[in-house]
Amino acid sequence: MMKGLTLEEYSQKYQTCKFEREDGILQVTMHTKGEDLIWDFVTDEEIGFMLGDIGNDPENKVIILTGTGETFIDNEEFGKGPISPQVAGSHIYTYAKRLMNNYLNIPQPIISAINGPATIHAEIGLLADIVLSSHDAVFQDAPHFPNGLVPGDGVHVIWPMLLGFNQAKYFLLTGQKLSAQRLHELGVVHELMPKKDLLPRAWEVARKILEQPPLTVRLTREIINLEMKRRMNEDLPIGLMAELLGFTDYWPNEMKRPEGKI
């Protein structure tokens, strides 16, 4: 059986993630140079590989995902100009597929501690098994349709499952912002609290999970995510192809920040 990297090995690989582990609980803090994370092509590639590494480490029993500073993921920087079919197919397609597949294949339960706005790849927080959020967080799919891009890199699967079909169509087509309070009312966010309480609560929940037998913990994570994995396996490739076809036809000179409604 192939052996994955140890924490000591993969903790040195990534410039966008900091790792802390205690009693089998791994906290992953996303950042850019120690400050709020900026999503770019480097981040897109790194986060996908990172999810594979932490899932393959048997010393990790529960995973906590969080951000740095005042945001979870709310900033992005991408190059301007056209995207060639070669770049779209060989890089962007691969990054997006790896990110979603590695996330859903992680065998350990995942707790997200969403410490602020999540307007870019909000699914990284919301796909967790337990979603904790600060009161001031807002959620949006800012980079896609409002910027002339097809929302096909998994968000076309995730948001309808989280919000319901009709609400998700409105959300994706208008760039709507939804508050943490609204997502709590809809059952997408499980607990709301002040920012200062997020990580202590995440560690408390993680320790409670570890009171159960290890095999029970892992197999429970497996079965409760079966439907999401099934839908993603079926629908992610065609969604990505539609998105990347749009990339090659139109890549925005400037990424807009739609206000939407809360």
C-alpha cells in the first residue's frame, strides 16, 4: 500500500496553508503571506493538492478548515487577456477537477470555521460536514456568471443541493449575496457565533467527534457524502467543459464585484 506524506513533509510544500495538529485534529489555515487569502492560479493548484495530502495522512482524524484575518475567501487576482484552449484544458480543467475530487474523497470529517466573507469558492467552507460561521460572513458566487463566465466548476452541482433548485438559479444568475444568518435559517450554516469563538468551538466539536470509534467516524463521513460524490462524478466534467468553452470565448479584462442583495 502506498504511503502518503507526513505532516512534517507536506507542511513545507504549501505557501498558502498553515497546519497545526493536536490529538489527531488537523487545523488548516488558508492565507497569503500570513494575511487574508488571495485566490489565484497558484492557490487553485495548491489547495487541490493540499486536500489530497491531508486526506491521505492517517494521523489526521478530524480536519478543521479556516481562513486568515477578516475573510475566508474574498479576494482574487488572475491575469488578464485571453485563455487558450490548451491552458483551459490542461491546467484549469485539471485544477478544478482535482480540487473537488480530493475534497470529497477526504475520509476524515471536515469542520469549517468560516471567519468572514466567502464570495469565491464558498463551497470550500460549505461542503464541510459541520459548518460554523461568524455573524459577519456573507456568501456569493462572485467570479462566475456576473463576470460573463459559466458557473461550471462544481458550483452548478453544489448550490442547487444546498439551496434548492429555484433559489440556486437566482443566486447564480444574479450574483446574489446571502448572509450567514440567512444560510443558517436555510440549514446550510449550522452554527453562528462571534469570530473569536469560531476556532474554540471547532476544536470542541472535533474532540466530541473523536469520542466515537475511528472506523465509525470515517465510514459515517463516507456514507453521508455519497449523494454529493455521485452527483459531482456525473456532472462536474460537463460543467467544467461548458465553463472552459466560455473561458476561451471570453475572459474578462476586469473581474467585477457584484453587490447583489443580502
